[in-house]
Amino acid sequence: MRIRWAPLVAVLVLAALLGVAAEAAILEGDYKFIMYGYTWCPHCRNLHRIIEENFGADKLVAYYMDKDSSGEYVREFEYLYTKLYGAVLGTPLTFVVREGRIIAAVVGEAPAGFWMQVLNRVPPENTIYLYISGKEGYQAVKLTPEEYRYIENLVLVSGNPSSGEGYVAPASKSLASLVVLIAGLAAADSINPCVFALMASMTAAGSLKGRGPGFAIISGILVGYALLGVAFSAFSSYVGSYIAKMVAGFAALAVILYKNLGTEPCVEEQVVSKSLISWFLFGLTLSWTILPCSGGPYFVALGIMAETGLAAKLALLAFYLAIFVAPLVVIVVGLRKAIPRRHAERLSRIGDLAVVVLAFLLIFGLV
């Protein structure tokens, strides 16, 4: 097997560089630790010191309840404990906020490395991961949207009795930026030299007489991709966005590595029957065989969609697929011939580099 060493080495070098930079990027990101405790509690004092020394004083908001003469923070503390666990265990109780979202609640004191792991694990919508010091793993506490917003209001907007200030959550990522990113990935996925060459050769040879067979093939490809997207959306809802993003990132990297090991699976026409059903089934089969050829952007896009709600997932998936098949539709209707293979391959390589970067950002929870 002939191995393309230059792209492979580039991927591995980039992996090493991104791995080194990932932790620093997380530390510079938008996150906060909000701690409920008492000044006389040794675990509270130790945790205060650990967070300040390892993450910075600006990353900690300490609600010291013995400094609050009104008793407001004690009532909040007891409500939050009861809602998340069912009973009050002790102090400190620390909420971890990332990009304006409460992602975790931690009972007790823990070393700096533990908090890095918590920051990297993002739960699904309206869910808070509950960690208890001294116990393995975590519990996913699923809340109604109203309950989650109420807890956010208590924790993020309340005043800080030790400083008189509160933490105001920043605005979430705009829908426009998400749409632009999905559109770029779909465009990269649509530049598929294998399918371009196939469609062009079949059209030139007269295999696709009329537009019916061509649209049947496109429909099959579209259905195959859509089924994968829906399946992955269901998977991400089950395991949570953190795991789904990691799976999507590693899948995208696997596609890129597979492409550059000299085993690119370009397909050939194998349809004997000329019925539209046969062409549709051919397109459906094709949708799975071309994944190792260009599926990297699709996996990255699915990983990015993992944190969105169901309606947004389906809308973004339909948007992605529309852009993905657009060049094939153009070829079938005869508005333009396929992009020359050498140009398509060059554009595909550029897309591969972008996919590698985004895949690592997904794995490390930075996008």
C-alpha cells in the first residue's frame, strides 16, 4: 500500500501541537467557579486557595454564607442541594459555569486536575452533572427548562456577599455564526472528487438518460446521509454533547487518516437495471461508500450540532444536506460540468486541514 507520508505527518504534528495548546485554551476560556461555603470551613478555604492558585482569583465567586446577615444565601444553598441531591450534604458546594451555562455542581474539595476534567465535560441541555467528592463518576441531573433557568438565576445573577458583586452570564453563541460554520463544512463536504468523477463519466457515457436517474442517485445519497445524521443526533441526545463531540472528532480524524493512507474508495458504476429504484438504491449505497472519501466535515458538523436542541438539529441538518447535494444537482441539470478532478482534490486537501483543526477543537471541547 502506498502511503502519502506528507499529509499523514502533518496531521500527527498538528495533533501534537493542538494537544499541547488545548489546556491553555481552556484556561483562557469563558468559565467560572461559584462556591457556596463558610469562612470557618477548612475544605472551603482549601478549595478557595486551589482555584485561585491554579485558575486565577477572577475565576472564583465565593458565596460565604456566614457573611450574609439576611440568610438569603443559606436559603439558596439549601434549595439547590435539595433540588440536585435531595438532601444537604455539606460544604463547599461549587457550581461550574462554562460559556454562560451551569454544567456541573461539585460537593466537596478537589484538586486542580479534577476541575479541568469537569470543564471538559459538557452535559446536554437542561442537565447538570453532580459530582460528590470521594465517589467515582457523576450523576446527570435532568431538569425541566423552567427549573434549570431558575437555578441559573439563583447562581449566576445573585449578589456575592464576600464582594458585593454578582456574576452575569455572557451571551451565548449567535445562531448566525453557527449557520456560517455549518455552511462552510457542508461546502467542503460537497467537493467530492470521487462522486464528481462518477457523475460526470456516467453522464458523458449516456448512462443517465434524462434527469430522472441523476435525481434518483442524488435522492439516495441524500437519504443515506440524512439517516446517519438522525442516528447521530439520537446518539448525542442519549450520551450527552461532551461524548458525542469526542466521538465526532475522532471519527473525522479517522476519515482524514484513511483518505491519506492511499486507500481512497472511489466508486464505479455497477447498476445493471435502469429503473429509478435501482438508481436510488445505488445512490443510497454510494452515500456510505463515499464517507471515507469526504465524510470528515459531516462528522465535525454533527459534533457541533450536538449541543443544540432537537428542532435546531433537524433544521441545521437539512441546511447542511441542501448545500452538500447542490453541486450534484447542478451537474445533473446540465448547468455546469463537474469540477476537474485535480482542482477538486486540491480543494479537498484544504478542507481536510480545516476539518483536522475543528476535529481537535471538538475533542477538547473548545467548539
